[in-house]
Amino acid sequence: MPSPAAQYLRMSTEHQQYSLANQSVAINLYAVQHGFAVVQTYQDEGRSGLVLRERPGLKQLLEDVVSGQSRFRAILVYDVSRWGRFQDIDEAAHYEFMCKSMGVPVHYCAETFGIDTSMVNGIMKALKRTMASEYSRELSEKVSAGAKRLVSLGYKQGGMAGYGFRRLLISADGTPKQILAPGQRKSLATDRVILTHGPAQELKCVREIYRLVVDERRTPTYIARELNRRHIPYLNGTLWYQEAVTRILTHPKYKGYVVYGQRDQKLHKRSTSVPKERWLMAKGRHQPIVSPEVFEQAQSILGQRTHYMTNEQLLDGVRHLWAKHGRLSLRAIDDSPDLPSNRVYVQRFGSFWNVCKLV
């Protein structure tokens, strides 16, 4: 009588040879030849093999095995790469050992090595795991290089358009095709995406934000509150907040540039900020909303308020505010055109109470 087995199928977007149907056919042929009957299927479609947290199918499989309640005695997988392209090959071995220790060994149906623990099989399996890991690393480098090349040509790569812009899909010869909706992607590899101006009211608002900084020396917090007071909606009708204004004031796309590499999340690692000197910036194929001169003026004003001010300079500003109004508050700091936002003080000195004591 055939021994019950589960099959695990995984497909990202790599090759047709790894389609779920093709894997299942190969696994069922292996099952017939080796005395198994597939009684349960776990699958992850369109999932990267780099991390477990994004693979609900494999997570459920491991949970069922470890619980001891599974009704199968083996796991059939097409090959080592379908089990995973984990960057640490010990992680792949760990999950396999978890199953084996519960009496449910993993069979790789398309591999030449068996499930015995001979030295040759161990070496082959470790080599295949390393090859699977290296494939993902090399693919990541190729994708990054391709994205950088397109950015250098002025095309947008991934992410939202941002306030004041929309994503425009163009053909290979530059012919505009359509405005992409949020979350919508191009369907043809030869198509490209560029930024284009959004509604007139958004353009007017962006220019007003820069005017308030350059001409009136207002802080981002003050500007956010002022825009809300004027009932000017932010994205999707939400309220403005300090970070949203700061993003508009500091992103080079508003002066006509495209940017790549502001954050690093290669190989599904934790997203981290990248120093500005390592960003790739190129003249975009879109029209700026503000002139480069106005943009640089805003950068200079914002930089002088925070990064280049000593603690004593920050406190002197608050002392003048106190002498002028006879009181101090977070709101008063934000309302002052000569001071940075209250968040700068809290971050620099730990709390508003500490600022008051030092003043």
C-alpha cells in the first residue's frame, strides 16, 4: 500500500519550468516510482524563496509536521531551490531537519541524491543549497544594475508617484499610453514608466509649500497645520503632517530628478536608510514642479535650522521666544518662523521639559 505523502510546490516569477503544474507532474511521477501517494498539497505561488515569513504554504506545512498531527509520512519537493533559496544554507537545513526529526523526511524529486545521510549526498545537498542561495544573490545584483541603468536614462523605478505627480506608462518609442492607477504595473517588459504632473491644485499646493519655506521661513510642522486649516487635502483626502511636508521639501523629483537607492532592502533584508551620497540621481524625463534654484534654497534653509545648529544656538532661539512672549510651549515653537519644529528639540534634548530647564 502506498505511503501517504504531502507535496510542497513553490513558484516565484522565474521560469515556466517551475510552474506549479510542472512541479506537480514531476512529483507525482516520483511518488508512483517510489511507493508514495500524494494526499495533501501545500503551495506558495508568486512567492520568493528567500525568507520563511512570506511563505504561508511552507509555514503551514512546518506547523502541521511539528504538531505531530499530519497524516503524511514524507514530503515531496521538486528540487532544493523550491524548498528555498535561503541566504543562510543552514536555515534550509534546519527546516528540513525539523521535518526529519518528526519522522517526515523531505524528498527532492528532481535531484540525483537520495535521502540517506552518506557523505556524498550531504556534500551534494550542501552544494545545491549554496547554488540556490547564490542564484538569488546574483539575480538581485542584475536587477539592481538594470534598475540603475534605467534611472540613469530618466525613468522611474518602483514606488508611488508622490503628491503632485502621477505615473505615466510609455511605450518603447516614448509614446504615452496611460496613467497608472495606484498599485497598477506595466504589462510589457519594453514599456517604461515616467513621472508626470498631477492635478493643478496639487501643483499649486507644492509650490505654496516651497514659498512658505523660502519666503516666510516657515517650518514643516507649521505648514502642515496651515494646509489643514485651509482644508487642502493630502493624498486620498487625509490630513497633512510634518513628515509629508518634509518629504515634499526634500525629494529631488520636485526639481526634475529621479532617485534610486534611498533605502536598501535587497534579498528581503530589513529595510535600511542609505546615506544620501550613495543615492543614484539623474535628470528625469518629467518636468519639475519647482525650479532647481528654489529647491536648493529650501534645502539650505532646512539644513541651517537643524543639522548645523549647536545646542546653544537652538536654546538661544527658545530664550528669545520666551523673552518675546513670556511663555513657552511646543505650539509656540512650531509657530515661530525662526525656529525648527518642536520635534528637533525633543530629539536633541530628550524632552520639552529638559528644554525648559536648560533655558
